[in-house]
Amino acid sequence: MPSQTRSRTSAADDSRDPRERILLAAGREFAERGYEAATVRDICTAAGANVAAVNYYFGDKQRLYIESVKHAHEARLRQVPQPEWAPGTPAAQKLRDFVGSMLDRMLGGDQPPWQVRLMMRELLQPTEACRELVEDYIRPHFGILLGVLDELTGSALPGSEVRRLGLSIIGQCFLYRAAGDVVAMLVPAGEIDAYHTPQAIADHVTRFTLAAIGAAEPFARPGLGTVSALESPR
Amino acid sequence: MPSQTRSRTSAADDSRDPRERILLAAGREFAERGYEAATVRDICTAAGANVAAVNYYFGDKQRLYIESVKHAHEARLRQVPQPEWAPGTPAAQKLRDFVGSMLDRMLGGDQPPWQVRLMMRELLQPTEACRELVEDYIRPHFGILLGVLDELTGSALPGSEVRRLGLSIIGQCFLYRAAGDVVAMLVPAGEIDAYHTPQAIADHVTRFTLAAIGAAEPFARPGLGTVSALESPR
DNA sequence: AATCGATTCAAACGAGCGTTTGAATCCGTC
DNA sequence: GACGGATTCAAACGCTCGTTTGAATCGATT
């Protein structure tokens, strides 16, 4: 008899280890449908394994979920390492690199988006796997960003302020990942391809941030005042 | 026999109309657990109604879901109308008002957060109810923001640029709503209450945006250059 | 070739789900 | 007070889910 009807999903599925195959299929399924809606039957079918394999290898569905989140997270870390900067790299360049790689990681087409989608679910509605994800993955990245911002502002700002700057940057990128469908509804049809690619967004976010910090020219020089103070023209 | 064991949830539940009660309970349940995990039995128990009431009034679970999303959306529109500005109000003031009311709507404690949470689910993983939500609720608000930004920049920027500015502002606020739990993990414990209240965030986002546009002082005046320039230490 | 633990399998179990049913109850109308 | 439609109810139906079971199969070791 044939070993199994495989070749159900992508090419990476003929991994020798069935445990690995199930983890992959589970990640995809959980990412696409969510924890409740995903069924172990569908996962096992996609992995070319028997229904009982989940319980044999992972105990139960919940542990499979946690393992698949970790697995996707580790795969992502391997795929997109943080950029290394030569000493003397301008801080503005570092910021552009950081934002660009973050957006690539979130939206980039060179890797399947389901891994990020799975992690996104965790961030939006934290379960058990979330804290681990934050400590291992998010916080170190956030720390790098804070370092760049601190350098960029000449260490003139208190930590709390730098953190808020960092969150402002992440928020701008995050919107495209989390609510990309809605963004696509809000801007004219042809504009997405021209002005909302990862590259274009990275340029915009970097320029926006540099201008706010005072390390680049502002977007406009309107004659309209602030709330109470007045601005000094060039 | 007693009419029913009510008083299960909040005070607004003794609405005379059972249909209304079910809609309210369904909104809360769907917001908290998601569509799949929420059960009509729990919803009906919370609403003080019989299980069959859902099918009697709404046909099936999916139609109940769509109705509850619409219901939450309409209630929100009634609760938080867009601020009106007297003629001559400075654009910077309008921006602050807009951001503040958006954050209040998203995070504010004066109204139950489950309505926004329910709508958030729709934005993140659009279903049938999403397009309607965008057209009726999101797009008009976005239009107001674009108007303020256009005024703020003296109509000097093309529409595509203004839209990206608008998305940058929304993204900064959106992060706190969608990933608030993670934000709380990333900043020191005591800092949330001091620097990440709706008021404080609104001030920060407004200042950040005004600085980027050139309508306020930048956050720092570092000697650090842009990408091509070089930085000079303090 | 026999052995034995590891793995795979088809089949079934029990629970919980959304939904249906048909009778009971309510309530305005005549 | 009898009628009749609207509403409520307890009970059950059919289905799918996660999980379990016990036998069949595999593969290295003796």
C-alpha cells in the first residue's frame, strides 16, 4: 500500500519527521482559522497523518497550539535576523533599516505570511504562549529600536519619552499588518501598489519619525499655529 | 413561578425587549470569546432567555452575530459623536481633539470597551459585516482626519501623502487598542498610569504629528544628520 | 526468524455544539 | 371567558469535535 497521500500543501511537507509536518500544518491552520475554528482532523489531513498523531506527539490540541506558535516564532527568528550595523553607521540609516526590516518581516512576500499571522493572533488576544513570545522576540527588538532612537536624539530624552516614540513607530507599521484589509478599503484602489508597499511605507515612517525628532525636514511649513505656542519659520 | 433569573450582567439588561437583551449579551460574548468560542447557550443564559430565542428572533447564530456587530456600531455612534468645531478653531486644536476623541472612543472608561473590541475583531479578520462598518463608520472619520491634516499642511501635500499621514496617526492609536496587553508588558510597570493614559497618548501623538508636519517644535534638536549627513557629538 | 518498543491506523466514544420541535404560556381582542 | 397569534419553554435531535482505544504495522536488535 502507498505510504500516505501526501503532497497536500507546500513542498516543505515531505519532511521526514511527522511531528514537524504536523507542527507546520497546525501553524497554517491556526493562523488561518484561529484556535477554536481549526480542527485537529483538518490539521492531520493536511499533514498526511492520522488523527491520533496529535495526541500521540503533543498530548492534546492546546499543547499542539503552543508548540506551533513557538515553532513559527523560531522559524521567523531564523529567517529574518536583525540587521547588523558597521560602527559609525548613521543613526538615521539604522532607523530606516530597522523599520524596513520590521515591515519586511510583517508584510514581506519572500516568506509565508502565516507565521506572522499566527503571532499576531497571540499579540491581539494573548494566551499562554504570549509572554514567552514577548520576552524572546518582541522585547529584544524593541530594545534595539530604543537604542537607535536614543542615539538619534543624542540621549536628550528620558526613557519614558523614548519608549513612546518607539511605540509610535511600531504602531504605524502594525496598522498595515493587523488591519491591512481595512487600509486597502480606505485608500484609492491604485494607490496601494504605489504608496503602500513595504518599501514605500518604510520610507514614509522613517521620514515622518525623523521629522518629528528634528533630524529631517518637516513635511510642510504651514502658517497655521499650534495650540498655544507659535512656530518659528525656517 | 418567577419570570426569570435576570440581573446576570449589567444594569442595562432589564430592557423590556428580549431581542435587545440578546443582542447586548451576544455582543459582549462575541467580543470576549470570538465567534466560534462564544456559544448561543451562554449568550441566552446571560440574556435571561431560552436557547430557542436566538433562532426565533434571528434565525441562526451567524445572523445574530452580524446584527450584534451592527448594534454595537450604532450604539457607539450614538454615544460618541464627532466633536464639532467653531469656525476659526486652529487646525492643531482640531487635530488634538480628533486624536483625543478617537482614543477616548477606543480606550475610554466612560463606556464599556466590549463594543470597540467587537468591532476590532471585524477589522482584524473581516467578515461580512466589515465592509458596512468601514463605509458607515471608519471612512467618514478618516475623511474628517484628512480634512484636518490638509488644513494643517496648508493643502501643500498631495492626497496620497495626506492619507499616509492619516494612517500614521491612526496606527499610533490603534496599537494601544489592539495590542494593549503587549504594550503593558513592554513598558515599566508604573509607567502605564503616568504616560500611557488616553490623555497622555493623545498629547504625545498630537505633538509627534505636529512636529513631523512642521507645526510644532521637534522632540530633539540633535546634531545628528539624515541618512547622508554625518552626526556630530554633543 | 523472532522479539519488542515505537509508531500508525480505523473505529469508536462521550461531550458540547447549533438547531428543531411541539406543547405550554402569555396577552390583547372580541 | 373564549379565542388566537405571539412568545417562551424543556427536551431532544443530529452533527462535529477532541480524545481514546486496541489492534496492525514498522524497524532495529538479537
